[in-house]
Amino acid sequence: MLNDEVDEKLSHLSLEQLTNLLEKVKQKTAEKKQAIKAASKAPPRTQNDIQKLAELQGLDLSGLMREISKR
């Protein structure tokens, strides 16, 4: 979706709808951060744990490995 398409869809929403949408986005962001934090506390024990951690951070396995090596 292009920025112009997003702008057009959002321009038709009322202020109340935009406020509700913003709250939903903030909530989903907080939930995702919490899930990443929870998944990062214990070291991964299986391949599924590693894949889940990568997915939560929006990375593939090689991207996750690069991110880990930066730390």
C-alpha cells in the first residue's frame, strides 16, 4: 500500500475514528513489544523458539543472527 492510498483512506475518517484507530495501533505496538520482551528473556531452546523470536522482531533467521551479533 502506497502512502497516497493510506492518506486517502484515512482522510475519510472522522476525528473520533482516527482517535480510536490510534489507540488500537498503540495497543498493538505495546502488545508486540511485550511479546518480544517475553520471548527474549529466556534463551531459545528449540528451532521453533528461534523462529518465533525472529518473527516477533520482523526478521528472518539470518536477520536475527545479524541483530544478535550487533549486541
